[in-house]
Amino acid sequence: MNWHKYYQTPLTLEELLRNLYGQRDFLIEIVGLGPRKILEIGTGTGGMSIFLSWLGFDVTGIDINPQIIEWAKSAATRLNSSAKFEIADGFKLPYENNSFDLVFHQGLLEHFSDEEIHRLLSEQLRVARKVAISVPNHWYPKRDFGNERLLNKNNWERILSPFRITQSRYYSLKRFPRPWLWRKPIQYLAVIEKNE
């Protein structure tokens, strides 16, 4: 499987709303950080950037895959969004220092090694003062793409330790297939900021 196939189904309003509901805690965190200009890395369907643009934020979503960017642009047009979508590499962002108030991504970092994560986050902190991340954690019931590192909060805090962590917690409670099992939070979020 590749990302091209994973995102080939056009984003519908129903799918967008379902995804936004599952990410509501992360979106509330993003909005609460008070950014004006936002960059999403690894935009996928573009749904989160589209939603944030509806709230009046100046949002740019990037992805390295040109086809995914075309699909996100098409979704933005269909859903009356002002979000911009551009082809770009997260390791070499084509933006000036401090171009954004916030960088965010959902479901990105779990696909990279610790060293790659450090490189990605250092580059993101070059273009913004804050970065908000969300990843599936060790309670997430499956590997959607296949190579996800499903880690717990302690593992993520260790990986993020070179940076100033200002928020670190689980979110998105889900009930597992057997009804007698406890509800577990299947996502992890963190906010990191530039070291002063």
C-alpha cells in the first residue's frame, strides 16, 4: 500500500465530520494555542486544514505527494475552504524562519525513526515557534498503513526530550470490539516550543 492509494477516495463532508469528531481534542488544543498562521505537514485529505480555515485561520497544508495535494485542493474547492495546499518536503520546508505561528500534523511522526523525527521537528521549529503533534498510540487497534510505531506516552516523551514539551497527553477515548473492555484513549498529543 502507498499513500496515493490510501487517500484516493475523495473527501466527503460526512467523512470529514467523522474524522473531525475523532480529533476534536487535538483541534481544541490547536485553536487554544491562539495561532493566526498555521502550517499542516502531511496533509492527507486536507480535512483538518479545511476545517481550520472555516474558523478563520490562515492555513497552508503541505505534502510531498503531488497527487495528494491535487486531491486536497479539489476537496477545499468543493467544501468552500480558503486553505492553501502546496507540494513540499517536511525535511526541507520552503519557508522563511518564523513564517508561521504553529505547525501541526496528525498521524505523521509514527512513520519515522527517532533521528528523522528530530530532524523534522527541528525544521518545523525553524518556521514556527510551536509544533502540535498527534499520533496513534499503543492502544490504537491496528496499523492503518502498516509501518506505524505505536508507542506509549513515555516513549514519545523520551523521543521528544530534546525539545521543550509544554503539553503531553492521551486523548480520543474509544471502546474496543469487546464491550466489556475498558475504553482506552487511542491517540497521543504533544506540543513543543522553541527553547529560549
